[in-house]
Amino acid sequence: MGHHLHTLLPCCKEATLLAEKQLQQPLPLLQRIGLQFHLLYCFFCRRYVKQSRIIDQQLRALQASEGPALEESVKLQWEEKIAAALKK
Amino acid sequence: MQVEDRHTTVQKSMTSCNPKEWVKLYADDLFKFACSKVADSAQAQDLVQDTFLSGLQAMAQFRGDSSEKTWLMAILKNKIIDYYRKPAKTVFPLDSITSDSDPLSLFFNEKGHWRKEMAPKAWTTDIQDGIRQHEFTRILRACMDKLNGIGKTLFQQKFLEEKKSADICKDLAITPSNYWVIIHRAKLQLRACLEKNWFSN
């Protein structure tokens, strides 16, 4: 990851990774402090974290939303395939 | 008389297979389930079709311990697992993830700061209102499809299946640190795609 890696002073690249982890699980104390500190002065990463959370919510909502329906023609095709296989 | 007849066929279908009825009885449910797992409806269709065909071949082994539907569902689940295993192991060797060239250099400069042109812009459009939500979901799907293979797979398992990261790592044979590298990169790509296609116009 490079020489700038320092727990208490993460760069944007590291901070966004920490933020990604934090959306799923609690961070160890030092990493949490580092991220919070970074967010204090980094406007872009604050924005990123906010948007990243919205994306997660929307992705979860995708599952809840109904998928595309199965077309009747596809079903007919399947029925024919099964009938053909049964004849063998 | 007719009622009795129907009764006996139901009884019979509890213990033996009745493939002629499969499509009518189970296709929709199987398809819906497959869609929630793979998020690409054409792929979901293929998986369901494979499930029926495998079911036909394995019919002799069906003992009626479980219902026909549960049995077919179990076949489908195995198909889905195979579907995820294949690309993870063959198309994306791990060294492509841990290679020297930094795939994040598109987003961050050598000091690890945001590149000016890639830095997050303010999202001004409200997603929550009805029609826009629909459009947003469409773009979100399109952006998901654009993700490269392994990132897409992880995202689908993480969000669409709500699978635990430890299980995902185990199934795809990747380490937790690789998992986060891939998720991080995929999120950056997805966010950039959304911003470009949705929030900028």
C-alpha cells in the first residue's frame, strides 16, 4: 500500500477502504480514530462515505424489488424440452 | 368421482415425480429465486432450465423425502453455487488482484489523494421520489453489470444474497484482505458509474 500508510493518518485511498469496512463491521479502535480524523478535514471522503452508504441501501433494496417475470414462450419451450426428454 | 381422481394424483405426486407439471408449478418460483441470486435474468433463466434438465436425469433418485419443489430448489441452489465458482476460479486468478499495477490509480494519485476529476461530486438529485427511484434502480443495475467479474460476484453475494463475508471468502477461495480490496474497488467503480450516468445530467 505504500510508505504513507499510517494508522492515524490514512490517505483518501486508505480512508475509503476503512469506510467500506466500517459499513459492514466495527473497526478496531486505532483505525476508527484514523478514519474519523481523516473525515474531519477531508471533504471528498465525507461525501464519499455518505454516497457509499446510499449505494448500499439501494443495492439491498434491489433484492427486495421484484425481478423480471418469466415469459410464457420460455415456459412453453421448457415444457417441450421436458416432454421430449421424457419420450426418450 | 372427479374429486377423488384429483385427490389420488395429488397423493401420487407427493412420492413420485411429475415432470410434466414442473414448469407450470415451479418455474416462476425457481426463476424468482435464481434472479435474486444472480441478478442477470438471462443467466437466471439458463440456471432454471438446467435445473429442470438435471432434475429429469436425477428423477430416479427422488425418494419423496422432501417435496418435489424442495428437491428442485436444492438442485437450483447447487447450480447457482457452481455458477459462482467457475468464473472465480478460472477467469480471475488471484495474481490479477494482487498484481503490481495499482487498479486504484484511476481514482487516487500516488500520494493516495483523490484525483481531481474522480473526486466525488455532490449528488443533487433526490433518489427517494418515486419515478426517479425507478430510473435510479435501472441505472444501478446497468452499473452493476458493468463491474468486472469478481467484483460483481462479490457485490451480488454481499448485497443480493446478504451472505456473510467469511462465507463468501471461503466459497470463492479468497483471503479477507483480498475481499476488501475487491469490494473497495468495485464500490469506487460503481459510485463513479452512478455519478456519471445519473447525477450528472
